[in-house]
Amino acid sequence: MRDSSGVIPAIARADPVGHQVTYTVTTTSDLMANIRYMSADPPSMAAFNADSSKYMITLHTPIAGGQPLVYTATLANPSQWAIVT
């Protein structure tokens, strides 16, 4: 659509800030689990080693057999930082 000057306005679109990472945890039987997953990119391995709790979520949670738990995070560099344990 043109404005009154006859110019077509530009539409700005921002690139996504990072990549959506989906972590899926499953088990065949019911159990209580300690799950840790990366939720934010640390600036360096040294920063991660100094205080991993700034970058990882830690949960103590029940898992029902056959019912996956799904967690998501947005990471700038998932090939380096995405992990679930």
C-alpha cells in the first residue's frame, strides 16, 4: 500500500535472536528424575565452569513412563551448548 507520497513503506523484520531447542526426556517406567538442561548460552566455557547454574535449569521431577517431558530454550549456538542430562 502506497502512502500519500506514492512511496511503498518498507516492512522491517528482525531475524530470530537464536535457535529454538526442544529437549525431550522419556522413560519406559515411572521414576523421579534429576534433569538438567542448558537454557542460555554462556559467553565462554570459563564462565560456564565458574557458575553453570546461571545457564542450566535443574529440576527434580517425576516422569511417567511413556509420557515425554518437553522443555524448550532459545540458544544462539545450540551446536555448542545444547545439552540435557
